[in-house]
Amino acid sequence: MRKKTLYNLCIGLADFVIFFVICILACLLIKKDVHAINLNFIITSLALSAIKVIVGIAGKNYNLLWMYSIRKNLVRLLAIAIGFDLLILAISFFPQVTEYTGFTVSIYISIMLLEFFYLVSSRFGMSVYLNLFYKKRGEAKEQFRTLIVGAGSAGAMVLNEIGRKEFGYQVVGFIDDSEDKIGKIINSVKVYGPISTINEWVKKLHVQKIIIAIPSSGMGRMKEVVNIIDYKDVTVEVLPDKTKLLQSNLQANLRKVEIADLLGRSPVELDKTKLNDFINDKTVLVTGGGGSIGSEIARQILDYNPKQLIIFDIYENTTYELKTELDMKYHKSEKKPNYLALIGSVRDVNRVEEIFKTYHPDIIFHAAAHKHVPLMEDSPYEAIKNNVRGTYNVAMMADKYKATKMVLISTDKAVNPTNVMGATKRFCEMVVEAWNKKSKNTNYSMVRFGNVLGSHGSVIPLFKKQIENGGPVTVTSAEINRFFMTIPEACGLVIQSGAYAKGGEKFILDMGQPVKIIDLAKNMIKLSGLELGKDIEIEITGLRPGEKLYEELLLKTANATKTENDKIFVEVSKHPFNLEKIEEIIDHLLEIGHDNKAVLEYLQELEIIKRG
């Protein structure tokens, strides 16, 4: 900041001196008499030069970045300067002004012309100097031959930033689809095209890095571009938002291409005003707060100024990691948010009550659960204790201690469940519906969505490890598909659903189109720069017990309606379950829990689980 202030001060001082010299020079050109430069003329020139600089400061002319958008910046600079000069020119027509100051109309017209020449030449020269100077400074580093996708304003910014920040990039070309741009030169760099030929140009130009700079084109176009690229022997990075380049450096904004880019998911729009009203100054409890979903819910909640955030989880390692991450993020904040991490299990009703009694949470996001399908097939009793009884304990304490809302994080596997995990999550929904029917204190709701990219134990980390180990990448069936969302968008919609909830709703998130798992594996292999069938193989292993080929998100699509957010649907059960009956079922499940066969038979008898 000090360096920037000193830089602007030097430019302002230079302008002041040159403006004064221009006034003297204009007088000599018109009057051709040195004696015309009297004391009044000198004082007026000094005052006028100072006012010009002050007007420039007020108009933020000294905040303009002359490495970017030089034409736009010049238009703005000249508009302010000429507007002020025309005002002074009008004043020069008054004889009294001319007599006192010595500034005639002809002298001021000369000043305007000289000033115009000075501003254009000096600012254009600054732009050329800054670009050439910083690019030369970067030449000492090892240069990576770089191709920029997109020859628009974002691409031009990336080119200028690369030179200025000395990142070791040697831009050898742009590539674009616009016929008006192909073959043109931007800052000494040629534009090639179209983008569909990118792999040919990568080979011809010996490209080592690709930077995709098309942030305004939308995720659909991004998906097309990232799918075209052959990732072998090149590193691909993405500029998500060009506006952030003016706030921080290029490296802070560039990121590697992610699997989500290949899915082409559009960013989710949230009603931040509604979320702020929902969370602001409330005590929020997130169970399972150290997990993939719970931790992201916790991160996003802190953006809306809760009175206190309580992160509750049985697994201390991930909980500690989240606490450390938040401490590092907020340690320099003027107003550090109030959050704490607590260890314990939702199965332990006494521990759950201790937390409710101590902190009195207003809002609960219940994410704690066992979620791995094959593991729960072998340990159904643990799934019942943790998922079913744990949900019951939290729901009971929410009512007892008069929490405002409780939101259950459910799953697409709760729809017509064919496995123990899905059955227990469906039973959790029944528990929440039953408590909502009985409670006079708390509004209960649930959110149902599919898989999230990169969550603990999901296929993404598994495929990544398998690829790192040289394969094979294992897929249970060539036909199996799943719905996918990114963790941040899923969690944002979960919180938004909580804001909409009035009690008893089942919110279903729009997951887009299902993705074949085998296509996901192929894309991950591609992103790793490997060739399927040559560098690595995919192995079909067969469906696991209780695993579906296709997931469903809705029990009855016709009963679901859109909310204010077109990514969130809602369904309300017309016949919620009786809590006494729910309690009876839970007690019986816990009694027979150690007998896996008996548990499965009882769940089938209740038609909670459906085996083929």
C-alpha cells in the first residue's frame, strides 16, 4: 500500500510540474515575450496546476492501472481533464480575468492542446514501459510456454499480469473462436483458432501450460473447452473470475482444472439476505461438523454472523483440522466469529443433552451419520445406533430445549432403499417427521441430495489414489450412474433450505443430470494426463450388496414443488409418522441389533428396506 501511494504521489507531482511548464510554454508561444510572464501569471499557473491534480485525485485518475484497458483509461482521464479545461476556458472570456491573470483565450486553447498531447503520450508511454519492463524482469526465470484460451479482456489481463508478476510464463499465443480475433496480434502475441483445434496448436507451439480465461462464457462452454483438451504433457489452469485480478495477484486466482469443470455445473445462486436473517445472531449447532458436509456447512454459516457456532463430532482428527483451519482464517479478523469444536457422539444422549443445556442452540444442522453402504451392510447395528438413535436423540433435545429449527441431512439412498444405510436414513426422515408432528417448540425438516464431489470415502478420492498407484481404476458396473454436486453448492442449498423451512418439509436438491461412474473415471484419468488402455486400465468389479444401478431423488416427483430457489424442491408428507410407533420400532431394532439377519428381516417386514 505504501509503495502504491508513493507511486501515485510521484505521478501527481510530475503532472503538477508539467502542467505548470505547459502554462509558461503556452504563454511564450502566443505572446512571444518573456515579460508577459508576470507574478500574477505565475501564481495563477501554480494554482491552476494544483487544482488540476486535485481534480484528478477526486476523479480517481491516479488509481487507474495503465497495464490494463489503456483506451478506456485514456477516455476517462481525458474526459475529466477536458471537462475542467472547458470550464476554465469559459472563464477566460471575461476581460477582468484576462487582465488580472494574463490568461487569454488563445493562451488557454494552447494549454489545452499541449496538455492533451502530454496526457496521451505520458500515459501511453507508461503502459508500454510497464509491460516491457516487467516482461524483461521475468525473462531471467525459467519460462513455461503458455497458451491462453480466450483473447478477450480477461485473456489480455492474464497476459499483462503474467509479465508483471514474473511467474515464469512465456505466452506463445492466444486461442479463440472469434473470426475477428484469429490472426490478430495482442501485445505482440498472436491469436490462433478456433478452440476446437487447441490440441494441434499445443503440439505446433510446444505448449507446456494452458490458462483458460473465459470466465464470462458460462459453465456450459467451460465444460466444452476442458473436455476438448488433451491433458498429456500440459498443465491446465482456470481463471474463474477476471474481476479479482484487480484485487490480488494472478496466482491467487488461478486454479487447476477440476472434475466439476468437466461436469459443467452452473454456480448456485443463494438468497444471502434471507440467509443472513436466518443465521445472524443465532446459536447454530452442526452435528458431524468435522465431516465433509458438516465442515462446509460450518464454514458457510460463519459468513452470516452467527451468535455462536458449535461444531460437534465424534472424530477428533477432522474436527481438529477444521478448528485449526478456522483459527488461521480468522486470527487477524477485527471481529473474530464465535465458534467452538466439541467432541462427542450423537449416540450418547447424555452428552447431547449436556450440549443443548449448556449452549441452547437455536438452529441444528444434523449431518452426523454413518454413510458408507458396504460397511453398513456388514454392521447394521452400528448404522441403527448412530443414524437412527442418534437422530432421535438430537431431535428430542431440540424439542426439549426449544430450538427453533432442526434440519436433517438425508440422502438419495433413502428413496426406495435397497441397503442398510439407505434404510436407516429413510428411518431418520420418519423420525424427523414424527417429531415435527408432535413438537410445539421446533420446526423439523430434512434435505435430500445425492453424492458430493470429493467427500470422504467418495469415488473421487478413491479413483485419485488408484490412478496415483498406477491402477486399475475399479468401477462396479459400466452402467451405474449417480447424481453429483460440489460440496460448497450442496451445503449452500442445505442452509438455504433451512431458511425456507416452516416444519415437516422434505427438501430435494436439483442435482442436474446423473453421471455415469465409468465416465467420471475416464475423465479423472484424462485430467491426470494418462491414456486409458495404454497407461492405465478400468476394471469392472460387479455391484456390491445393496448397491443400485440408478439413484432416485424423489419418491413422487408430482408431489414436489419448486421453492423460491429453482435448485430446491419441496415435498410435504400428508401422513407423518406417529412418534410412539417410531419409538417402539427403534427399541425393537436396538434389542435385535446384534443379529444382522434379524435386523434385515425386520426392516423388510416394515417395508423400509426393499431387497431384490
